[in-house]
Amino acid sequence: MTPKSDFGDRLKDLAVRTITLCNSLPKTFVGRHIAQQALRCGTSAGANYCEALGAESRADFAHKMQVVVKELRETLFWIEIIQRARLVGPERLASLASELNELISIGVKSVTTAKAHARQRD
């Protein structure tokens, strides 16, 4: 498996884990609000990555990957809110937060590399 497909698969897994988490949140006003927010960004990172793979240039790829990183960071924010608000047990969130941090690091490195390559071409 290539690194790109591995990253894409990990983003798909993230989306599924986010869906599962959101389904387990309390069916209260607050629980539904947070679920909608986390669900939106937790599932959009992978879709935005698919867009990045179809980029028209390295600069376009870098820009689209920046969107992926932004969505991952927002997802991590909502996971931290869920944890602080004690909406689910911390044992359910630790590995998800760790995976998000790893994905963010990979995404940031990808953006940095793409920007460097784009500058070399200019």
C-alpha cells in the first residue's frame, strides 16, 4: 500500500470512528449540536483529501491539503470538547485524539513538502 492510499484509508477510518462516536453522544440539545459539528469536520477531511489528489498543480495540492489539516484540527477541537464536557468516557477518546494528532502531523508535512516543490518549479 502506498503512503497516499494509507493516509486516505486512515481518513476513511477516522470518518467511520467519528460517525460511531457521534451516534453515541447524548441525544440532548448540546449532544446533537456537538455531534453535528464533529461529524461535519470528521468526515470532510477524507473528502477534501480526495479533492487534493485531483489537484491541478502542486500549489493547488498544497492549498487543498491545508483544508484537510484545518478539518482535522477542528475535529480534534470537538473531541477535546467532548472529553472536557464528559459526554463520553475518556478511554473512548484517547486513541482517536492520538490518531488525529498523527494525521495532522502527516498533513502538515505534506503541505510543507508540496509548497517546497511548488517553489522549486517557479
